[in-house]
Amino acid sequence: MMTGTELAVAGMGSVGTKSLDLVKTSPGAPWMTRIEEHPSWETLSQLRITMRVGVPLTGFRVRDVLTLKVGQVFESGSPETEDVPLMVGQVQLGWSEFEVVDQRLGLRLTRLG
């Protein structure tokens, strides 16, 4: 019995028949856990870009924008547990989630696209 991560690979038997052999592999660690660890972070942190996040709103109309009030809530077209796409120009940079910190709305990059 093998323990740990196992990978099934196709192998050729002595008579030309294929068989599946289990090969032990080590779990892959992420190459970088924080963006600040990237070798080019000093340069990257100075870039000025406009990022865009869109959340589909069901039944939202122009007149709703004109009559917005503080604390008003609209229903989103996507589940609250689902990450939203983060765009830079026409390119999807990754996925993000909204977070409230000290009564301010923030955006956290959850994974790169």
C-alpha cells in the first residue's frame, strides 16, 4: 500500500500491453505564497494600472442609479461565495473577492487568471 500522493502512469509491459503503474509524487508547493516575494516586486509595486471588477445586478436600471440612497441594497446575479473576475483593460488578471475593512470596501486578489 502506497502512502502520500500517488500518480497513475501508463506503462508498456514486456509483451506490448499497457498497464497502469502507481508512482509516488511529492505534493507541489506553490512557487510563491505572497506577491511581495516575487523577484520583481519592487518594480511591479510601482506600476499604475486601472483595474475593473463587474458584479451583475439583477433588475438594476438607470433610474436606480439616479435614486441611490445610503445603505440601499441590490441583489447580485452571482452567488456571494463566488469570486469575481478582475480585469486590466481587456485582459483578465485573475479572480477577486470583496472585503469590508473599517467600513471601507476592499478587493482581495484570490488567484491569478
